[in-house]
Amino acid sequence: MGRKLTCCVPWRATLSKGIIEVGATSGERIGVYPGTFDPITLGHADIIRRGAKLVDRLIIGVTTNISKNPMFSPDERIAMVRREVAAMGLTNVEVVGFNALLMKFAEKQGASMILRGLRAVADFEYEYQMAGMNQQLNARIETVFLMADVSLQPIASKLVKEIALFGGDITRFVSPAVRADVVDRVHANGRLGDED
Ligand code: ADP
């Protein structure tokens, strides 16, 4: 199954122009955690919590240029992630929208690492390829993979939306605030399946 993450969408064009040189570095260790977050789940939140301990500053990059029809607009996704981060009490985490090549975004933020979550074998091939190509674009930015708590590993935004669209209970997969947002959106757009 093809993954939708857009952090590398323009990579081919950029690759053909050659290797991207690294940008500014500061004394701080800065990490970028990119994703779609449509919507942010408890799996994402766990990766954020773990990642925030590894760096001085964690920048969550919310992609705004996804090709699929997202349930939430870029501004809504950014606001949701900000609200979740605030609720988690993490003070070294920022949330930024981006519509660019991931390595350029990371470079601009002064990051030395990209954080990614690994769920199962299904994630591995895509992540392996992306990390390998990103390494060639900028050898000074490392991709670091984290695993969420075992109970949170199966969670995927796509499945959360599917369950909600058919009237299923998503309480175990997202925060109460995100659940309310998803349920509202499903009601606004119309539920699928039997009304039981
Ligand atoms: P999704 O694939 O759920 O739509 P994103 O594109 O927003 O999510 O994913 C952003 C990053 O978070 C990716 O590295 C993805 O593998 C990771 N991630 C998402 N859900 C989980 C989870 N339950 N456990 C670990 N990592 C996750």
C-alpha cells in the first residue's frame, strides 16, 4: 500500500539538481517530526512525547500539500496538533505547517534530525526508502525512528476516520477533544453505512 506522506513529493525534481547543502546549526539539538496528522492520534502523541525528550526543540511539521482529500484543512490540523501539544504540557515543542521538500524544511528549521514513527512491517519499506534518499539529499540530517507504546502501534489516522465514518467508537485511539472534532465533522459530512 502506498503511503501518502508528502514530505518527499517534490524530491525527484530536487534530486536531479544535486545534493542539498545543510543550513544553519545552533547549539540546540533540533528535531523535526513531519506528518499529515489528519487527525492527530494517540500514536502520534506518544511519538511526540518520546521525541521531545531526545531534542532541545521539537518542531512538528504538519504537511499542507497532501493530495488525498483530508478530513481537516491544514489550519484545522495545525490547530488540533497545537491544542494536543499544549494539553500534554510540552514546552519544547512547536507546530509549523509546511509545503516543501522535507529536507529543505528541516534545514530551514536548523534541525539535525527527522523523527519518524515506525508501526509495522508495512511502514518499513516506505520509511527505509525515504530515509535512504533523504540521506543523499542531506547527509547531516539523520532520520531517527521511534516506536510508540505497543498498545498504540496499530493506530492510523486513516483507520480512525474510517471507523468514525461508519459510526464506530474511536475513544481508544484519539484524545476526547480530537474525538469530538472527528464526530462533528462526520455529522456535518454525513455518516456512511446503516444507521442501526
Ligand atoms: P498516518 O500514517 O497515521 O496517516 P502521518 O502521515 O500523520 O500518519 O504520520 C506521521 C508519522 O507518524 C509517520 O512517521 C508515521 O509512521 C507515524 N505514526 C503514525 N501513527 C503512528 C503510531 N500509531 N505509532 C507509531 N508511529 C506512528
